[in-house]
Amino acid sequence: MLPKIGIILINYKDYAKRFLTDCRDGLRILDYPKDKYIVYIVDNATSPETQVYLKEMYPEAVIISNQKNSGWGGGNNLGIEQSFQDGCEDIILANMDVIIDKDWLKELVIAAYSDSKIGIVQSKLLLWPIGADGVQKINSLGNEIHFLGFGYCRGYGQIDDERQGLTSFQVRSDLGLVSDIPYASGASMYVKGEVFKKIGLCNPEFFMYHDDFEICLKAKLAGYRVVLAPQSIIWHKYEFGRSVRQIYFMERNRLITVLEFYKWPTLILLTPAFLVMELGLLLSSLVGHYAKPKIRSWLYFLRLDSWKKILIERHKIQSSRQLSDKQLMNDFTGRILFQEVSNPILDYLVNPVFNAYWQVAKRLIFW
């Protein structure tokens, strides 16, 4: 029997005016029973104008008006809670800036239920628009995890073909073909209801960036697999930017994630690498004129209330985990291989040095 699914989209200010039409049109023609999914739009920092616009543009969607801007995690939590109240069994967290294939949802369900151990599934994300020559390029085949807490898209910019996303971890069953990935992108992430009920909802402290990273690590520590469904296709209107707001949350949340998930011996072992990386990032931020948000991300950790939140969350995670750090970090990498941040210093100095450090460190981690 097919599960009933809550599909959650987040709006903030003019986001829907820019992206909702294409997203809505794709959701309306899904090859999945209409009574088996509900679309929720969480309107962060709602206003009378955005409420009217959303209701006019997508009358069949459930609009959840949120008076404050709760970010990605807090907004999704409102949608998740409403979905469960409405009888939905599973959840999809998705971006609005996407073009959706008609089999997108069906293939996610097939992948999710191909193995009882699977808890989270990501679609294959392709870049939009398609090239003038018809060549399609990858946005994400799952996301990579650097041992210092960075996350980046696997396969970014590569030319797509039918086999993209299949690895040595591929598992064939009567229901489909999936491959294990380090973590799933929140642009199109299917989460079984039992996962949220076991690990809890999104951490609203993150606000934006690394939320999907954190959810997937929690799911893995709880014993679930995180996989890619390469036959579930979605095109992402992806824009890489380095705004002040992005840098602050990316850097702050990267460090929060590491502090909450890594065991103390791991943190001690990796401290020299962290210190060198933080110094390098500071120097890079001075050259790139974004030192203020980088320093501000450090200042967050000088507040007692910040540490209280981190330690409470860390205790929850560490006390319920079913995997060792050695198991959790098995597919972590020591290299950052992402076109948007590639430069000679990264390619010929940073990556070789930190990859060598990681190759030694991961062999020492037995806990």
C-alpha cells in the first residue's frame, strides 16, 4: 500500500513569486495518486500579500502562515507537525526553485521501500537550465562530507548519464536501484516518518545551512541508511553565492555539527587540523573581504547559552547513537572537490595536506 506523503516547501518574502509556478506545475502532474500526497507551503515571516498570492497561485496547497522567519529547520518543523496531524506517513523536504519530473515522487517511494533499513532518500539533482546542446549536468548525486565538517555536492558539474549515482554500494532489488551516500541534499529529501519519530525534528538553532547534513547524521547514528534514488529526477535552479549571511551560518553550523556529533577522542585527534583550517579560513576571509561574518561565527561560541544548547543536543545524540565514529566517518573525505570553490591553493596545497592528515587520522580512530 502506498504511503501518504507530506511535501513541504518553504516561502520567504518574494521566493514564491520567483519560483512557485514551475514547481507547482510539476507537482500537479506527478505520477502518484492525488489522494496520497499533500503539498504544504510554510510562509515564513508571512504577510497579507504573501498569503493572498500563495492561495491564488496554489489553491490546493495547504498554506501554513508563520509570523516569524523560522528559517529552513523551524519552518519545516511546522510543516512536518501538520503533515503528521493530517495523517501523512512520510515527509519530503524540498526546494521551491525546482523543475519536477512526473516520476520524481514515485521513484523516491520505490527507493525508500526497497530496504527496511533505508530512512532517507535523495533524488538525482540536475542543473537547470539544460544546456543549449541538450547536455544535462549534475547538481548533486548526494553530498560529500569533509572530515572538518564541510559539505559539498557530489558530481557537481559533471555530464549526466543514466548510470550516474551508482557506486560499489549499489543494491538491486525488485523495487529499484539505490546507492548509499554520505548525506542527502535538502533540495529533495524523502524522510520516512519513523525516522523523525525516532531522531526528532530539525534543529531550529541551525536556521539555514547544514540542516540536511545534521538530519542525515542523526539518521545514520540511529541505524538508518541514507541513499540516492538516481531514477528520481529533479532539476534545480541552483545559484552558488557567498553572501555575508550565508558565510556566517555555513561556518557556525559546520562547527556546531562537529561538536555535537564527534566523540571527544575524535575532536582531540582532529584539533590540530581544525586550528590550521580556521587560521587559513580567516586569512582567506581577509583577502576576500568577508572576515566579519567569519569572526562573528566564532563569537557565537563565546556565549554560554550557545554552549548550553550544544551540550544538551550533544548529550541526546551521543546517548542514543548506534554507530561508532569509525563507522560513521567511513565515507568522509579529506578533499574538497567542488568546482565553485576550486582554486590553485585548494587544489595543490590544502587538499593534499588535509587529505594526508585524514588518511592517517581515520586509521587511528577505532572508537
